Amino acid sequence: MSDPVSETVRPGTDVDTPVLARLSTLDRFLPVWIVAAMALGLLLGRFVPGLDTALEAVTVGDVSLPIAIGLLLMMYPVLAKVRYSELDRVTGDRRLLLASLGLNWVLGPALMFALAWLLLPDLPEYRTGLVIVGLARCIAMVLIWNDLSCGDREAAAVLVAINSVFQILAFAALGWFYLQVLPGWLGLSTTSAEFSVWAIVVSVLVFLGIPLVAGFATRTIGERTRGRDWYEGRFLPRIGPLALYGLLFTIVMLFALQGGAITSQPWDVVRIAVPLLAYFALMFGGSFLLGMRLRLGYAKTATLAFTAAGNNFELAIAVAIGTFGVTSGQALAGVVGPLIEVPVLVALVYVSLRAARRWFPGDPTVPTTPRSTTP
């Protein structure tokens, strides 16, 4: 159900006003801020000599420290909003859990494999990079997209945690299957690659573990000392904007780090973008329709769709760089991932909000007011 303490309605509006019109100015222009952050990052990476080297000077695992800081700043407020006492409501929903596992670990990698081979048959490095992107299931930015679309926060926390466990256990095995075994069965060329399991473990522990522990501790201590009304009515609105600031900072740093590679090979970026666009559209649309078919309700349907469509691009980039090198085509394919994913999933947030009222009549989880990142 929509959480009123974390939502902001513009003055002079009512429930009959379209959802997007009732978003705060900051949130309504979120695509503008994101495009501006991407452009700024690209310009910095292209025209500031040595910036990429400086950003990579200190890393967390295989991820640049500035990007790591941005990701943690982005995820903490969202995980602080989760009502952890209600997680049993989600873990008991077998339809949601099984659907998410099937979409993330069966359909998602298979779809990316098929699109990569169909649309990039002559570009093996980019094709391999896209397969790696398809294997890296989202554990970070999906929390932002889910929150903006008024999805189920508790469900998102559970699904992200489950994906994280599967990521540690299955990433290397699935990489071997999709790069060597399956192509061999189909008579296609194979790719030898050894993935660092430790890099995957570090990514999960840092980018999910730290903000998850911090969010849980903040809610537990806040509610025990000041009560839930104060925590949700006063504290959460104050830290809410940090998620958006962290998102924008992460985007600037990410594109500054890889701006030169992206701007110097525009046609290659277009070729890589085509299967990515098809992937995001098919995964989100198919997952959303499946959620409706399973009658999960709007909030869980939105959560299912965003957790299935999003990818852990920071892990994909780290794995591609660690395995094939920073200047490799595989690494470039990983970098193009967020270039396409970020604006597409922002657009899908708006699509999801519009679909809520049209396709879920009478559903109590349909937001009557949109969640806002501003207090």
C-alpha cells in the first residue's frame, strides 16, 4: 500500500489530478537531471585529462571508490524505509518468489544471450560483454526505480537479497554455460573466461550488505528511541533526498570514468544499444504482464518487473574489466549498459505509474499520491 509518510503532494492538487502532475518539481524533472548528469559525466571524462586514472586510483573490490560512495549513498535511504517487521509477508508469497527466480535466473540470461547473438553476430567482444551484463542481476539501482514507481519496498528488499545469494552461487557457473557450453551445443563460437568469485562476493557484501545493515539498524534504533511516527514522519523525509543525490553523483562518476570510451566509438555504442533496448522492453513488459496474470497486485507487480529488468552494471563492468581488460570490447559493452538502462528504466517508472490506475482498478496498492524523493 502507498506509504503516506514518504510522499509529497504539490499544493492545490487532489486525487483526481494525474499522478505525474502531483509529483514534486524535483521528481517530475528526474529524467532531465539524469540526462544532465550523464552529459556532465561524459564531458568530464572526455575533456579532463587523467580524470579516469584519478577515479580508478582507489577501488572497493574492482569498483572505483567515488562510484562505491555514490551507490552506498543512493541505497541507504531506500533500505532505511523498509519495514523489516513485514518481510514475512513477502517470504510467504511463493508466486512472487518463484516468478522472480525464473525471470532473473532463467529467462533474463537466456534472453540476453539470444539478443546478443541475433543482433551482434559479427562482434564477439561486445556480444560477450552483453552476456555478462545479462548474468549480473540488479541489486542496487532497482531499489530506486521500485521506490519511485511505488512498488512494494519489503518485496524489493527480499528479492534483491535472494538475487544477491544466487549471484554469488550461480554467476560463474552461468557464465561458463552461456559462453562455452551452450554456444558449443548450438555450433557457435565459444569464449573462454574465468570469473573472480571473490569480486562477486565483495560486490554483494559492499553494495547490498553495508546499506542493508545500516538501514535495518537505523529503523530499529529510530523506532525504539523515538517511535515509528517520528521515524517515518520526521526522519525519513529528511534523508530521502540523499537517494536522488547519490544516484546523480553515481551517474556523473560512472560516465566520467568511461566517457572517453563512449564518445570515441559512437557507432559501436549504437550497435550495443539495440539489443539492450530490446532486452529492457521485453523483460519489463513480460514481467509486468506476468505479475498481472498472477494477480500479485500493482505494488508487487511493479517490483517484480523492475527487479527482473534491471541489471547490476557495476558488477558487470568490474567482471569485464577484471577478466578482459579495461580497454576491451567486453568492458565497453558493460559501460554502455547503464547509458541505456538508466534513461529507459526512468521512463518505465512513468509508464508503471500510468498503468497503475488504468490496469489495476480497485487495487488498494495503487498509489493515490506518488512517492517523492523530496521532503
